[in-house]
Amino acid sequence: MAALDLRNELSRDIIEKMLVCPVCKEGFGVSDDGRSLVCTSGHCFDGGAGGYVSLVRNGGGGDSKEAVRARKSFLGKGYYAPAADALCKIAEELVPSGGLLVDAGCGEGYYSNKLAEQGFLVFGADISKFAADSAAKGARQSRVARNATESSTLFSVASVFDLPLRDGCADCVVNIFAPCCAEEYARVLKRDGVLIVAAAGKDHLLEMKQVIYDDAYLNDTRKDLPTEEYFELCECRNSSFEITATGKEDIESLFSMTPYYWRTSTDGKARLSACDTLRTRVSFDFFIYKRK
Ligand SMILES: C[S@@+](CC[C@H](N)C(=O)[O-])C[C@H]1O[C@@H](n2cnc3c(N)ncnc32)[C@H](O)[C@@H]1O
Ligand SMILES: [Zn+2]
């Protein structure tokens, strides 16, 4: 893994147009060796060898190494590719080409990297250093596969509740199954900027729930969707498809990505562990908002 080089042309655009120091809120420059961000007051944030930059004052928290590894393995096999395609289509329709995107709670960067492949510049923020590390590695693999020399992503350890970003800098914020902080997304978005929030559709993973629960229920929609204070809801677009998770490892990875992982009985877990394949519906609701 090559060390992060922040002198790269496209990541410089992200740094200059978007980033502010989390301590003093001043803009950043790049150190001569390309490894660190240094603000005008002299606060220094090392990019290090991981390929991501940590922009939190107190680190820690978010998804564990194991959770990140499981999600990377599952998503990397393309099970959720139709949802990623649907997200990219929404962004292509609504966001100016080459626009600046924030993936808030980006995890291991599966969606960020797909969006970057569509020509967007993407700043990914996740509170988990394991997620940011994995996302940066994925970005590098994607660049190598495309023979791209410039980086159109920058991944960071940062909280969605306190993004190290300028007011009104972003054309779009995407939030895929991560905590939603509407006030902060409103702050960083340009006027008329687009917010895309993904939520589990009512029958998302229904057949998985039928295995683990005696009484499988339909999902309610997420409770933390933005109110009308800052955003106008333009559309809710659903992406539904079926997948067959094949093998115990993929089923376990999928299960560990869900909130049910923490609230399933031993019996329910045992029933799922006995499955060799699992055919289930996947349903993403994309709530599409415009910044007022
Ligand atoms: C369910 S995962 C979704 C990851 C990714 N968006 C995806 O769909 O693959 C939720 C992510 O939110 C991150 N997260 C939780 N709290 C956060 C916070 N306050 N700020 C930034 N990220 C956070 C977790 O570390 C985790 O990677
Ligand atoms: Zn500073």
C-alpha cells in the first residue's frame, strides 16, 4: 500500500474547496512531502501510510475491524450492485458532472468508490478508522483497475455530526445506512444541493427475517430522516431486487451488516447458521432532498 500523496491534482481540489481544520476551522495546505494536511494556524494531520487522513480530535468508535471486513467481503461480491447502480443513476441525474460529493458514514467506501468511478469527487467520512483504511485501499484498487493516475476520493476518519468541511461546499451528500445529521448536511451543502438518504425498504431482507424470527415484521421507515426545516423532499425512489447469498460465510457477513445481528435469539441465529444458501429480497428506499 503506497502512502497517501495529497499533492495529487484531484484530491487537492477536495482539500482546497471542501476541507477545514477540525480544531480552528481554517483551510488546509499540503505539506511538501504530500503526506500531511497543515492548516493556516499550524495544526497538522498526518495522512500516514494508510491512505486516509484522520480529522477527529478524539479518535475511536464506529464499526469494528471485523464488521468492516465482513461488509467489504459481502459488498465486494456484488450482491448490492443494483442498489449502487441506482444510487449512481440518481447522482448522475441530479448532481453536476464532476461535482463534489460527501459520503457521510461511508463505511469501507463501496458506494463512494462507485460514485468516484462516475467522475464525481468524493470526500468519504467515517468515524471508524478501520472503515476509512479499508475505503482508501478500495479506492487504490479501483484506480489501478482503471489505470487512473489521479485520485478522485479522499477518505477520512471524521464524524457526520461535525464534518471538517466548509459551509456550502458540497453539491451532494449521500448517507447510506449511516447516522443522519440533517443540520450538518444542510450546513455543508450548497443551496439547491442534493441530499440522498438510503433507508431499508419495508420488505428489505424479509426472507432473512423469516428465518431468524418466528414473527417476521415489515420495516418501518427510518426515524432520523430530515425534516422540512432545511430540506424539501423531492422524491423517494425504491430499488428492489433478489439475491441468493451462497455459502455460510456470505450469509453470516450479510447478517452481521444488519441491526438484527444484535437482537436475534440464539435459536434464530442457529436456524440461520444451518442455511447453505439464502434467497432474499433486498429493498433500498432512496429519499432524495433538495437543500432549501
Ligand atoms: C451500516 S454502516 C454503512 C456503511 C456504508 N455507508 C455502506 O452502506 O456500506 C454505518 C457506518 O456508519 C459509521 N458511523 C457510525 N457513527 C458515525 C458517525 N458519528 N460519524 C461517521 N460515521 C459513523 C460506522 O462506522 C459504519 O461504517
Ligand atoms: Zn487548525
